[in-house]
Amino acid sequence: MIIINVKENESIDKALKRFKKKFERTGVLKEIRKRSYFEKGSVARRNEVLRARYRQHMADKENNS
């Protein structure tokens, strides 16, 4: 459970913004989306390799420029 202590004279907007940041950092929403459908292990590994390859390509491209 995420707990946000609202400070004195703090606007609701700021407290809500802090809550949203904290919630985003927990990764709950990402996990829910990931579990919303089943992905075979082989497909998950392939996607992970493709993402890693893409990230490496972009890093190489940035370093060579």
C-alpha cells in the first residue's frame, strides 16, 4: 500500500503528483499490463533479445556519432 503524508499547507495537486510519481516507481501498472495476457516463454525471451539488440544498436549509433 502506498502512503502519502500530506504536509501542512500543501495543495492537493502537489500531494496527488507525489502519489502518482511514487505509484509509477512501484511498477504496479506495468505488472498488471504484463499479466493481462499470457505470453509463451520462448516468445518472451525472443522479445527480450530483440529489445536488448535494439538498445545496443541505439547506444552504438549514439557513441559513433
